[in-house]
Amino acid sequence: MSRLQSSELAEAVDLVYEAALRPELWPFALTQISEILGSDSVGIFAYPNGAAEWAVWSERSLELIDWFVRGGWHLNNPRPQRAIRVLGQMRAGTESDLFTPWELEHIAFNASMRHELGYLWDAGVIAGEINGEAVVFATQRFRTRERFGRDEVAAIQALGPHLARAIQITARIGLHKAQGMLGALELMGCAALLIDYAGRPIRLNTKAEQLLDRAFSISGGKLRATHPAADPRLQQLLREVYARPSPIGTQVPVSAVLPRTRQRPLVVYGVPIVRTAQEVLQKVKAILVFVDPDEHRDPVDIVLQQAFGLTAAEIRIAKGIARGEDLKDIAEQHGISIGTARAQLKSVMAKSETHRQSELVSLMMRLSGPMNFVENGTGRLQRANSSLR
């Protein structure tokens, strides 16, 4: 194919590096590469865990994607395994390099590709690996067309190292985005950790580290709840997270209540990482967020002062009431009379436009939490960031 010369190859290289920095462009880049190669479908996926979350395809590959996942072929695809054994990494080849004519006709995967979808001709390369899995670049043609020739295979061979570097960049971008979510949850006072596609915890924020061995443990790379009654619930939550596809759209988190000894139950939310075109080939499958009902966070002083005009003494009263402390105990703690404490509480309720202590407690709880890091200055922020390195 003489047209596959320097200009087309340079265009393909430019496309993959642009997609590396702007992952939402991967489908477009693969579609353009498909046109350059004269193929009917192009895809990049991981092996052996090549589920839909780990794949990106050219824009005309919807039928192939549906067949690939619906039939479970992403878990039973003999081509990458054969390519690794016969070709190794970064050496491009075709279906004829991997299989005999008899195998192309009779091996279930090959026969199904040919007779159900009409694909016969295949070319590709193992473009390195990421997170312990081979990254496969594969392109197909229908059986009614000619097989891939030397020019196309040479172009794929030349493209392989660029694909490997671009995919590594994309994966790191995806991981850093997930780490940024961990940092944001840390600043909001939430314990959280990242889970990969094999169910392994890969990063914890500082608050999650504080729950280690008290609420959950990591054994053999797996997450386990420390309370015997809690672990089945945690494992069920993880199964539900993994079972969910990652379509374009918003994912609703799944949740579980984990019993604890001599403490209130811990609530954990599993939030699947949405795999759209913006998040291809990333390492993270889900974020687990832990909510501890025994943990109390006071509202920030400056918020109470600016929102309601509370004095320092009134802020102390409001925080004490929000913690569930008795007014008499609050007075003794701060060395004031019970009469003074009542007067300050009355002033707090007037300024905050609340009429019962229960309303005041509810208001304080709504103001607690998300921006508490402000009160602690930059130290808290620095610690949160350092935990992500």
C-alpha cells in the first residue's frame, strides 16, 4: 500500500500523542488511523483483563464491541496470547503469523469473528504493558476485502512504540485524576481509597490509613473488613462495584453498612469510576468512601462568625450544643455561670434564627465538614497532598 508513507505515518503519530494528552480524542484518533490503514475497525484493549472498561475503539466498531463483551470474548481471546508467544512486544503481525488456515477456520473465536461478524483479516501489535497487563493494538478487515499487506504491517510496527508511550501518558493522567479525587475527599474529612481492576487497594488517603486494622485490613493485596460480620457485606459491595458497566453517564454509588465492635457501624460507599472516552486505560476501577458516624466535626469558626455574627463565646456554646453536650457541662468547661451560658445560647438561637436546640444542632451539622480544612491552615492541605505522592 504505497500511500502509507511518511506523511500518513506522521499524521497517525501526531494523533496518538494528542490523544495521550486529551484522552477524549482516542476514539477519533483510532478512527483516523483506521482510515489511514484502510481497515474496518481499530481497537486498543488490555490482556488478559480486556473488559470494556479497559478498551477504546474506533467510532465504527459498535457491533464488534457488543459482540466482544456480550459473548465474553474479552476474557477468552486467543489472539493476544498467541501474539505474545509468537511475536513478543513491539513486533507487528497478522492473523497468518499467529494461526494456521485450519485454526482460522476452526478455533471458536476466529470462526465466530468470521461467520458472525464477517471479520477475517487482522493485524496488530503488543504495544507494551500497563499495570501488569499487555496492551493490544488490533485492527480488522472484513473477509470480502484483501488481507493486510507489508506496508500496513510496517506502519503498525512503526506506530507501536508511539502507542506504548501515549497509552502510558493517558493512564497516568487517569490515575492522577483519581488521586485528585482522593485529595479532595481528604480535605472534606472523608476516608477514601482507590481500588484497581483486580480488586486491590492501590492508594489510601490519610483518613483511610487511620481506619487500617480498626475497620478494615489489607491482606494478600485484598481488602477485608476486620469485623467478621462486616466482611461479607464489604465483599458484596465490591462485587456490585465490579459488576457495574461503565457507560457514559452518572453512576449511582452502592453502599454497605459495616458493623464494628463497641462502635456505631461504618458506612462505605463504592463509587465506580465512570469510563467514558475521557478516561481510557486507567488503573482505577472505583473509589471507596468511608463515613464514620462516631466522628464529629465542628463547623468552622469564621463561617459561624461571618454567617451569623456570633462572638467567640457564642461559638463555643454553639459547638458544645452541636456535640450533644449539656449546657451545664459547657458552662463548667468554660468557667462561666449557667445563667451566662443560657443567655449566650439564647443569643445564638436568635442570631441563627433557630427556635429549638434540635434546629440549632441540625444547622451546625449542615455547616460541619466539607470546608473544615480552612480552619487548620495550609498544614492540613500539605499533608493531604503528601499522602498522594
